[in-house]
Amino acid sequence: MTEPTPAPGADQPLDDAAGLADHPLTARRLAKHEAALAGEGYPYRFSRTATAAELHTRHGGLEPGTETGENVTVAGRLHNVRALGNLLFGVLRDGTGTIQLFVDRSVLDDAAFARFEELDHGDWIGAGGEVVTTRRGELSVRITSLTLLAKSLRPLPDKWHGLQDLELRSRRRYLDLLANERSRDTALTRARVVSELRREFEARGYVEFETPVLLTQATGGLARPFRTRHNALEMDMYLRIATELYLKRLVVGGMERVFEIGRIFRNEGIDSTHNPEFTMLESYEAYADYLDILEMVEEIFAAVAIAAAGGATVTYQGRTLDFSPPYRRERMVDLVAAATGRPVDFAAPIDDVRALARSHGVEPEPHWGHGKIVEALFDALVADGIWEPTFILDHPVEVSPLARRHRDDPDLAERWELFIAGAEFGNAFSELNDPLDQRQRFEAQVAARAAGDEEAHPLDEDYLLALEYGMPPTGGLGIGVDRLVMLLTGQPHIREVILFPTLRPEA
RNA sequence: GGGCCCGUAGCUCAAUUGGCAGAGCAGCGGACUUUUAAUCCGAAGGUCGUGGGUUCGAUCCCCACCGGGCCCA
């Protein structure tokens, strides 16, 4: 914690630690700020009677030169001032859009006109006046009053090119948002996606619960966790890598339809589809199996696409994607067999399977069994080529330690992943509810970890205890929310859909 | 972890492959009573990411570091 800076007294000059006085672009603004403080100061509130969007809705399509007789007050950030002698035009942006300010010396008194001339691009202002259209027909507020609400001390990004640099846009997201309409749209679309997902689940009788982020053991997924330290308890703790095992405890407790939209943390590399913290939706429904969940996901994805992107068909990276159900369904083993030209055989000698993998450019690690190799072959040979939404069904049990064994094939699990545009967007199981089988699966994970698999699950004895009290048959689901937003906004980089992505500190 | 690339004015970008660093926008001064990225005139604005090295001379070549991007594992 930093020491609080003492408030400057009347006889104590403001500290210019930021160096604002040292640069001509900021020094002028700083001088105006100090003059404002020395004079009237800044108001604590402003009574706005209309937003930009309301004005456009109320007065759309007026003839040029109309005087509506309606007086309003508006507020927002000032952009793009054009001065023409005794006329000034400015664009006021508020949270709903923009409205033109029309400043006419014959209407506004000289002092207020001069104060408007002193404004800088980026200042927050309140203004009052009559709603009119100009000779060119632009809806405007012809102002008769002006209040400076807050001074912008720094110059804003280029009014035409905006802020382009991905790094700067991420570090100073406020500048990105105020300069780039696309960024505002993306942020708002993300909010709509999350809201719509929540609405869809609640409409189906699901209830959202909050499960712990800070854990003594990170389980429920295949990933490395972040470690932190609890001082009073004198022990290491971990940030969650999934919400799965806690939500299933709720099902054991009798909550039949549960979900959570929550932040997940995985201690992995950062690239165009991975951020260390991201948002996942998980849901669990008692008495359902993975095929029930599949049909629900088709409906929900279509509904979310329509709500957030305006239709079930979206454009991503120059190609169309159709979210209208039903989606293709393929078994993973069938696709891998087609890609390798050999049927998948879980009874084949492991050395033969390893050789097959190598012949397709996949180097198996020592601890990989048949199932892991099948999954690796799928990832290497098949996944990238999938474009339209496709359910990949029935993964090997070996790579699905929390999924129930397939009712027809003990080597496979009742599990699917939804692939779109070469990436995974959802993951669902008929949940493993047999505590004895679950214990064996955990023990296999422990063995894999001992053999060098750092992402293998630790054994969660407390979760097994819950299962031993009985969990009904349950269909579970995980959806990567960030990636879904990428699809629906056409953004190729996860950093575009996370407002404040993880970055190294600036030098 | 490996390879490749980028960092130049507040913003968007050039150029120089060793010899005083350029434009548009923004900002500043001026003109203009209907602009829409207003227009026109003028004058400014630079630690060329940081630190070392080579050189008479480095934004440019070399090394290290910082930040970012892309590809691969």
C-alpha cells in the first residue's frame, strides 16, 4: 500500500509529478484546468434532460433549418470542434451516441462563446439549448448555456485513425473505447452475450451459484494453476482452473439445475486465443445425459447469435458460420480412423499405436496411452479443418477423467466437444457419478502426473466423499465465453474481447 | 522454450540500408456565419524503446535488455 498523498492546501501548489507542465500539448490544458479550479471550480453533478440517442429518436428526419422549440440539456465528451468565424460546431459523445452542438454567436453571449472556444478535444461538458437542425439538416443542440464538467489534460488519439496499436489499445482501454467505435461495439456485444447466456439458462430453470475461486487444491480441469499464499493459515492456495467439482457438489446437495459464469485462471502461455484469466460458463443438469445437453447447446448458441450478432449466420475471418441447429455430429474415433486410414483399436499393441502417431507427425510422450494418442491425432489431423459447428462425440476415457464411461464402449466416455472454425467452444459429459470409478480415474491421473504429466488432476478426496453420498445421473457443460464472443464479434484475438487483458507492466 | 518481425512527433504512418529526420491529423497563430475527417494561410513540434559497442560520425551496423506481434513446440 502506498502512503496517501496529503491533500494540497490553499497555499500549497499542486504537485505536477506527471510532468504535465513540461509538454506544450498538456501545459496549455493544465493551465486551463488550474484556471477553472481557481475560478468557479467544477460542478459535482449536472442535470441532463436528454441523451444523444433520445434526441435522434425524437427528432429523426426533420427538415433542414427546423427550430423545434424544445430546450434540453445534454452532457458528454467533446469531440471534433469546427470553428467558422462566429459559428462553432462540435460533436458531443455520450453513452448513447453523438449529438452535434451548434454554437452561434448571435444566440450565445460573448463570454460563453469565448469559453466554448477555450475548450479542448476530450473535455467533459454539459450544454443547454434548443434542439434544431442546421442548414445541412444535422440535428443539433444550439447552445445557450455551457458548463465545463471535467478537463481532459491529455491530447486524444487521432480523430480519424483512432488508436491502432494493439498494445496501447489494451493498456489504455479507455482511449480505445473513446476513439474506436468497433471497440465499443465489441465490449457491448460481449456484455450482451453474457446477459443472453444467463437469460437462456435461467429460462430453463437453471440457477446461478457462486463457487470458490481460492482453493487448497486446483481440480476439475486439465491445466496448471496459479499458486498464491494465505498468510494467516500459513499455506499455499490455488486459483480455480474450473468450477466443475463444486457445481457437482451442489447437484449432490439436491440443486438439480445449476450454472456459473465465472472467471477461470490457468497458468499457461498467452497467445491469440489464450489469456491467463478468462470466462467460462459451466452448467449441470440432473437426470440429463450428454445428448440432452447437446440439443440444449444448439438452441442456446443459435439464440445467443441472434441476440448478439443479429442473426444465426455470422461472418468470421471472411467466411460464414451458421449457428442454426442441428449441427454436424461425428465420433472422434471415426474421424481419426478416416484421417489415418486405420480403424482405432484400443486393444492394439501400444508400440504399434505410437508408431502410427509418429507416422502422422505426432510424437507421443512416454506416459501417453491409446486414448491420449487418439486425442492427439484428432488435434493434429482433424481439428483445424472443422469450420461449421460440429460436435465431436465420445472421447477416449483416458482423456476424460470426469466423464462417465460410454454405455456401449468401455474405452470411450460419453463426452462431446463442440468445434467451430478449428477451435473448441464447448465440452460436455454425461457426468461420472460412480465414486468407485471416479476414484480409479483419479488414481490413473495421479499415476500420469507421477509419469510427467503436469496437467493431470490431483486426487480430490473431498469430492469423492461427496460422490459417495450419491449424485444423480447428470449432464454437464462448459462453454468458453471469450471465444464465443470472438466468433460473434468477428475478432481474431482474445485480447480484443477482454477489456483488460493480462500484460507485462509497461517499462 | 525455438525462430522471424516491430518499437520514429500526442495519434496514424513515411524515409534514411552510416552524413542536419518527413507527412497527415491533433495542438498553436491568422482568415471564415452552416460545418460533418470543414477549408485556406502561417509558424512550431523529435532522447528515432533503453543501455552499451564499432566509427571521424549511429535512428540506420553489432551486442544486451525492455515492451509488443506472428509462426512453431
